[in-house]
Amino acid sequence: MSAVVIGIGNEFRRDDGIGPAVAREVERRGVRAEICDGDPVRLMEAWADADLAVVVDAVRCVPARPGRLHRTTVPAAASAASSHGFGVPEAVELAGALDRMPARLVVFAVEVDDVAFGVGLSAPVADALGPAVDAVLAELGAEPATRDG
């Protein structure tokens, strides 16, 4: 089975960088990973040859609990609310219409709060990085991340 992890986000919008941060961490462990800005066409290109696509994105919720991790699969992913104005829901709709969906699509969404301009994750979102990486690796059937300290 071929798999890809796709981290969606903008590292220059603080917590919105959680998707790319997770993608980089799993890639360091030998997992195929891509970073994407959330454009539906780029998402379809990133998962084009994958049986399993695991997408990690920032999500804003009310009330917010920054750092809380959510997991969903298609078709439930079609109603997900990204921190971007477009992204996974539109990609799912377009890919379905074009018959370009992966066999399985799993979405991990990390609740965020601070998406202002700047670099670096807020403390609660930074604390969620390790658990998010572990959840993605578990989804792939890979070994969980090991952390020092």
C-alpha cells in the first residue's frame, strides 16, 4: 500500500504551521510527506498515487481548545472547516467529481488559535505536535515517534 502524509498550512501564520511541522517530523522517520498550501488542485496532485492519504491541517473551532486533535475520514471530511478559506472540502469535492480520490483519506485537524503573521507555534499547539505525529504514524501502521526527555 502506498501512503502519503500531507501537511497543509502556512508556517508564517503561527499555528497554521502545524500541518507542515507534522509532515516534516514524519518525513524524518522515512514516511513520504508533502507540504501544501491547501489549494485543492495541489492536494489532488499530492495524493495522486497514494492508496492512503493522511492530511494534517489547522482548524478553528468555537469554543476553541488549541492543541486538541480531531480525526475524521471521508465522507465526513467534506464538512471539515479548515483555517483556510478553501482546502480539504473543496479538494474532496473536486477529486470525487474527477475520480481522483485516494482509496482512503484520513484528516487530522489540530485546533488552533493564533494564525496571525509570524513564525512559531503557540505553546498549546506546539505541545500537540508530538501526539499528532504519533497519531499519524499509528494511522500508517508505523512506529510511534520517540522523544528525548
